[in-house]
Amino acid sequence: MLLAQRGLSVLVVEKDPFPRYHVGESLTGTGGDFIARVGLADQMAAFDFPAKPGVKVVGREGAKYFVPVLRPTWQVRRAEFDNLLLEHAMAKGAEHVLGTVTDVILDGERVVGLTLSTAAGDEQSLRCSMVIDASGQGVFMSRKEIAGPRRVAAFSRQIALYSQFKGVEPDVGEQFNSTVIFYRDTYHWAWLIPISSDTVSIGIVLPTTSYKLRGGTAKAAMAWGLGHLNAELTERTREAEQVEDMHVSRNYSYRVDPFVGPGWLCVGDSHCFTDPIFSFGASLAMTEAEAAADTVAAAIADPSAEPELLASYAHYCNTGQGRASELIRYFWKFPAFFKFLTQGQYRDDLIRLLAGDCFTPEPLPATLEMRANLDDSPVLQRIPAGRARDIAARIYRRFDFFQGVDAAFLELCEDAVMISFILSEDDIDLYDSLRDFEEQLVADFGRDDLAIFSFTPDIIDAMPSVANAFPIVDRRPAAQRAMPQAEGDGGGML
Amino acid sequence: MNATEVNQALEGFITEKLLHGDGADLTLQTPLLEYGIVDSLAMVSLLTFVQNSFGVTIPDGEVSPRNFKTIEALSALIMRVHGEASNGA
Ligand SMILES: Cc1cc2nc3c(=O)[nH]c(=O)nc-3n(C[C@H](O)[C@H](O)[C@H](O)COP(=O)(O)OP(=O)(O)OC[C@H]3O[C@@H](n4cnc5c(N)ncnc54)[C@H](O)[C@@H]3O)c2cc1C
């Protein structure tokens, strides 16, 4: 719609007939802004979409706090909302084909078109000045090896089960129609999002290891979540009746890089998705879409400027996605402190960040504060500064959040760095994630003088002593850890 | 009130209440957050202890991991807030 209204000729190819169910029902303040800017606010009123006042966070032992929205926004049923966007695009002059994009057409390095198979059964080839990949978790350009590989990111190895329910008790007062986040232990959480006057979306999110323990089926895990995740959730859903199919997503956090190139760029989930706890996905995709439209229009007007325009678009997206993911990391790493961050001098910044206002040229002070806390660890300070500490910092940042890795150690022999991971289970998905992470380490730090070993529970006895190693992360129960060593002897054992 | 007294009081509280007496390895630099010694629940009791023992109320904006990562860091924060409060009085 953004391109069509500038008079460009636009073809939207979508494989599913709209309206269709989609997850991602809570919008943030910047999503509300987008809707207002494109002139859809009045039309939104025709749907029974709840106005969203903010986010209520309910922790363990009933700790609760509320963060209001920055600007008016909505909770939506994506079937109708996405259809509204599609119809609006067509009203602005975009053409729509129901079909699946099957491949790209290349001229040298440049993407110059697409092949598609339409729902009517035709195979078509199309030439165009620019391809925008908005294929969501399908990561089309990455699968075609035009964009970079899909790399797992922190918060991977989680599974979400979700559906829609009637008969759920609403919040009252200023929090009526808020998004509610219930969390229990790290990475065990649930959302409750009212999506009409009588229906709410509920999702239960668990680490995959925990999911297996809860019966290993979507139905069993949903029942466990509603019954045990949080007392308020249990109470409010006592009379709930499920009115939509059960949907499941897993291992959904990743990044694709690079995600722009000659004749093409990616928007939204087609290049990046991080843990959905703060409902950023749809709103970030809309913010990126506006930047993508500016980029494409400018590149078509001045093809010689395309490389520079694409680079600055990529930088813009990385800035926003990076800040959103720092907020999420901070929440999971320091849940008890997050509440204080929303209440002290950083409150206004937090309201902005939670609204999706993550793309400002300079980071907000709250982001700097979170970053300092995330990166500054006494555990890292013990490792000699330089390459070893940089490697440790990378692992520290990731494995704090990586399900399935119980501990990571770094040992230095002269200049060589040896990393040992202790895995909590023997699991193929875990190996894949780990291999992927190892490749990233080697790509960034070089293969020379870097050795990486993994030990599963069955071969843990074969692991060499870590008495002289630096622990980077150690989440094993105290009894399984090595014996403490005195401070200051250079060993730095737990 | 001086830093040594604050350090000792904090060590005592953490050993007794959070480590259930098993504080042999606790030092001023032990990473309290990484080792899971201070979690959400422990933090609430720690804040209450600081308030009751030193009469210091830590402002919300200072309740951050940076200030709670070690006894040393927390003690420095308490001294600073205490100093600011008495200078302001
Ligand atoms: C568990 C979970 C909970 C979430 N909760 C929220 C939330 O509360 N709020 C929020 O904002 N976001 C949430 N999200 C994220 C949100 O769903 C996405 O970020 C958002 O939908 C991204 O939009 P998009 O346009 O990039 O991709 P999508 O909305 O996924 O759209 C991609 C479209 O491309 C089509 N397509 C794909 N491949 C092809 C092809 N080859 N040819 C033709 N068409 C194709 C698909 O059919 C689809 O319609 C959640 C995600 C998950 C996994």
C-alpha cells in the first residue's frame, strides 16, 4: 500500500487465501501510529478490536506491575486485520495474486524477478525492479540462498502453544483489555490478549525440554500451562472454552544476515524474529515496511544510490531489532530488576521501548543502562582482556538464554582458547543449534587456536578437569559443580 | 556507619538468610546474580534488610544488576545513597 500510493506498480503475491488465522494479535504503540498514518484508524473502529491500554506483567508470588501504552493501539484478530491491510493495498492500486512464489530470477548477481505458481495452477515468471521478501517465518530469500543462512538466536528452543478462548475473566479498570504476561520460571510464560469483546488469545510458552516433561503434546502442555503456570491465569480461565484450533510454533528465534542485496530486501520475520514476549513482531514489521518503501522508491528513482540506500535500510532494521532484543534479554536475565526499571527514572524510556520505539538514531538512556548491565559481568572480568574475553562475552550473552546448555568453560593455553559446553540432554535439535552457534564463533573469531567441545550427560565423565578453566556460565545444581577454589589464584572456579 | 560495617552486615545477612549458613566461600566479589544467590524473592528481603538496618531507601532507579552484582557493589551503593541523604538534610 505504501508503494502503490506513491504511484509505483506493485504486485502482492500471497499463498494463503485471506482472511486466514495468524498469530501476533497484540500491537504496540508504533503499530497504532502506523495504522493512523496510513489512514485506517476509522476503519479499525468497525471491527470489534479492543483498544489496548498497556501491558500487565504478573510474576511469581503475585508480583504485578503495569506499563501503559505510549500511544493508542489495538489488539487484533489477524485474520481480519491482515485482510484489511490487503484490501487497503488493493484500494491504493496494488495488484494481488493468490499464489506461491517458487524462485527468484537472477541476472548475474541481481534479482530481477520471480517465478510463481498461482492457485489457479499457472506457472508464471515476472520481471520487476525490486523484490521485497515479506514471507515471514518462511524466510524465502534465505531458503533460496540469496539472503544469508537462517541462524538460530537466543531464546531459540522454545515451543509456543496457542489458541483462542471464550469465557475468560477480563481485567477491570484502567487495565481492561491489556495484554497480560504471566511468567513463572525463566522462559516459562503465558500471554493473555483480549481480541474481541468476548474472545481472548492465550498462549503457553515453554522451553522444549520442559515441554517434553509436560506430556509432550500440545494439548497436555496447554492444560499444564493453564493449570500451573500462574494462579491468576488458572483462576481466570476456569470456565474458558476453546474456540479456535490449537496452533504450535517452535524454535522460532533466528536472524538472517545479510538480508538486502542487489534488487531485493527483506522485511519483518523474513529476516529476524526474537522471543514474542513483548508483542513486537507485527509492529516492528510495519515500521520496517515504511523504511523499506522509502528505500525501494528512492532506489527506483536513482538506481546508482541503491547500494547505499540498502545498507542504510539494513542498519536501521538492525538498530531496531537489536534494541528490542536487548530489552527482551534484560527481562529474562533480570526479571526482578525489570520491574524497577519500569518504575524509576527510566520509566518514560521503557514506555517508549515497549511501544516499539526502538529505531531512534541514538539509543535511549534506558537502553544504555540495560546494555551495561547485560555486558558487565564479574564472571567475564576474570578472563584476561582480548580475544579470549571477547569469545567468552559472546558465549555469555548467548548461553545465558540458550536452553539445553548447563555450563560453558573457557580454558587458555598460551594463545589458544578451548571451550567446553556441558549439555543437559542428548537432543538432535540442540546439536543443530550448537553447531550453528559454533560456526558463528569460528566465522567471527577464526578457526586457528580455537577448539570447541561438547559433553552430553552420558559422556560427562570423559570431560577433562575444568579446574584451570574459567566458568562462563554454570547453571548446574551446586552438587554437580566442581569444588570451589580460593579467590585470587587465577583459577576462578565456582 | 562505615563501609566495613555495611560489608559485614551484608555478608552476615546473605550467609544466614540466603545461603542458610553456608557462606564459607562468600567474598565481597562473589557474583551474587550469576550464582543465583540473589533472585527475585531474595532481592525483596535484601531491600527490606537494607532499609531496616541502615535506614537507607534505595531509589527504584538504582535497583539495578550493576548495584547488586556483588556485596562490594551493593555496599558502595548504600554508602552513596546514605551520603546523599545526609548531605541533603
Ligand atoms: C508464539 C508467537 C507469538 C507472537 N505474538 C505476537 C504478538 O502478540 N504481537 C505481535 O505483533 N507479534 C507477535 N508475534 C510475531 C508475529 O506473528 C510476526 O512477527 C508478524 O506476523 C510478522 O509479520 P510479517 O509480515 O513479517 O510475516 P507474516 O505475518 O508471517 O506474513 C508472511 C506472509 O507471507 C506469506 N508467504 C510466505 N511464503 C510465501 C511464498 N513463498 N509465496 C507467497 N506467500 C508466502 C504467508 O502466507 C504469510 O501470509 C508472535 C509470534 C509467535 C511465534
